Amino acid sequence: MNDIDLPVEIIERAETTRGEIQLQRRGDAYEIISNGTFLMATYNGESERLLVRRALELVPSPDKVLIGGLGVGFSLQEALRDPRVREATVVEIEAKVIEWNRSELAPVNDHALGHAKTRLIHADLVAWIRETAETFDLICLDIDNGPDWKVFDGNASLYDDAGLEALRSRLRPGGCLSFWSATPSPDFAQRLREAFGNVEIHEVPQSHGDPDYIFYVRE
């Protein structure tokens, strides 16, 4: 029997300013649910890892990496595995997600938050990206379910023309920007082509349900 077919054990349910968030377990796997919407799980992390892994392949000197959205820590863990990465900054809005990554989820991602190269920022990425003056070699974003299936309406501004320009201003020359999405989002792909000239799209099959999609563009 697959983990997804097993009964659910609720580890913790909490109320936040953005609604309810829940950590649950099925067998040996964990899932995070936000306001009843599935966000992520530890049994299907290939696309979360690919979000970073392929971006690392596209950049010759990825000293500084920015990861938008901590999730279950797989993207951060992937960045930390590359010896060329000097600092991996992760921006996460939910305090509970941070707490779970320091407790229940820590063994799953090899205690990524405690790594010497990890820098954690507890903030709203959409606001933070417009306020910071920092630049990065990689910016890898997985803050909801993508441009067509946003968990929070406020995230929409990350995917529009102004949002793409804000992200571009934080990208170093030769850097790579990647987006995770639960849908193929052809309109967003076209927006990326218009802004960056080219886009690489990876379709990642899932054992249950529709595939995930990763978009990559270069500065």
C-alpha cells in the first residue's frame, strides 16, 4: 500500500493570520495542508528538488541561492548539497512551517535549517523581494501551487509583469530564476518568454494525480 492510501494522523493543526495550517502523517510520510488545500508532502519531493537541481546546473558559480518557500525542506536540502553554494537563503512566511522543519520534518531533510550555510528569513516573500537590495545567482520559488492555483491571492503579484521585473532586479548576471507549478500554465510560460526571451519547462510525472511543472529562465 502506498503512503497516500494510508489513514491520516493529524500531528498539529494551527490557526494563523492566513487561516488554518495542518501537519499530518500517512505512514512514514508527512503532508502540509493550508485552509484545506494540499500544499506538499514528503513522498513526492522530486519536483521540489528539481526546482533547485536544474537551476544549479544552469549557473556556473551559484554562490548565493534564494529559495522562496521552505515547505518540507527538500529544495533547501538540494541547494545545500552543492559545494559551490556559499549561502542558501530561504524565505518562509509561516512560523509553523519553520517550527515543523526544526522538529518533525528535520530528519526528513537532513536538518537543513540547522546547516551552517542556511540563512532563514521569516517574511512574506512577495513583500521582501521588493524591499531587499540583495542579489542572487539562483532564485527558486515554490511559495504556493503556482501561477494558476494560488493558495493566497496576494501571491498573484509575484507572477505578473511587475513581479517578474522585481525578481529580475534581484538576479545577478548569468543567474537563473525557477518556478514550481502544479499546472502547465501556458499563459505564464508566454509571459516568461516575453520578459526573458526563452523558458525551459520540465514536466515531472507523479505516481498519483497530474504532473508537476518547473519553469526556468536565465538572466
